[in-house]
Amino acid sequence: MRRRWFFIAPLAIGGMLALMALGSVLVMALWNWLLPLLFGLHQITFWQALGILVLARILFGGWGHHGGFGWNFRQRMRERWVERWERMTPEERERFRQGMRGRCGFGPPASESKVE
């Protein structure tokens, strides 16, 4: 097992570096092709493109937390709603559905009664 890691680890590190370099070249090429012509910005270097990729990763990608910033908050809110829903009686669930239909525009509000 240790022998395998001896060969795989350098290949993995090299692959990550190659992908970072390819991404940086791609960002640099696209930036230098579009932004100076469209917005009058200066061209950027390889290292500046790498910095843009790192900044984008920090701002939008998170650090491996399943979808970036706010994922944990959304997960907790979902769990709270599931718990609430499970504690409701069938009558409370139906009342909740009717209220949501009225508020979200999927039917008449719960306060309006049907005229027969």
C-alpha cells in the first residue's frame, strides 16, 4: 500500500498543478481577449489570472463544504422545516398548505370562502 502512495501522491499533486496552470491560462486568455476591448481594462499576466481563480474560489466555491458559502445554513433550515412538518397533525398540514397556496398565488387565499 505504501508503494502505491509513493507513485500516486506526486501524480496527484502534479495533476492539480497542471489543472491550476491550465485554468490560469484559460482565464488569462479570455480576459485578455474580451475585457480590454469591451471595457478598456488592462491585460493581465499568468500570475494575476491565478490570483483571480483563487479569489473566485474563496468567494464562490467555498473550501470543500458542499456547494460553498451558506450551505450549512440552508441544510439546518431544511432540517428544521422537516422536523416541524413531522410534528404537525394532518389538519395542521392541510391548513399550512392552504395558507401557502393563498400566499404564493396557487389558489384563493385561505381567508376567502367559496361562494355557492
